Amino acid sequence: ALRHTDHEWVVIFYFPLIAMLITFPWALVNWQWPQGSDWVWLVLMGFFTVLAQLYLTKAYHAEQASQIAVYNYVGVLWAVLLGSLVFGETLPGATVIGMALILISVGLSSRSRA
């Protein structure tokens, strides 16, 4: 397992490197330089992305992947909630039910592993 051989920063380095190589052709064709305050938002997104990736990688280094991976599903909830709060997106009933099922599943899974 990588957690026994590679440092967290190695994993964090290769993740965006590979993503950059994959997205480069599309960015090259559609490139637009950021304007004004876009730079501030880009720097903030970059900072918090690296911070999140660092702690996610540390979690995977500290525990078995099967115990950590279940919590990734909570990210779906954050995306839906932020979309609702920031962009005013509405939550259909099926979405609310799906969120509840995810929370219940994560809770049951984490409790059974403890």
C-alpha cells in the first residue's frame, strides 16, 4: 500500500499533475485568462483544495481505505447543500430522500466498524 511507502506530499503532488495532463487539451482549446477578482477566488480554491487533499491523504495513511472511503459520500451532501445555499438551487423530494439515505448509511457503516 502507498501509505507504507510514500509520503502524503508525494500523493498530493501526483494527483493534480495527472489531472492537469488529462485536462490540458481542453484547456488549451478553450483558455481564457482570469480577470480581476477571479485570481483571488482561484488562489482560495487552490489553497483549500490542497488543504482538503492533505487531510484526506493523511486520513488514508492513518487508517484502512475501507474505513475512510465511506465518509466520501458525505461530499455529495455538501455539494447539494452548497448548491442550494449559494446558487439557490431547489432540492427535489427525491434528493432529500437520497441525502437521508446517505446519512443513514454512513452512520450505520461507521457504527458497525467501531
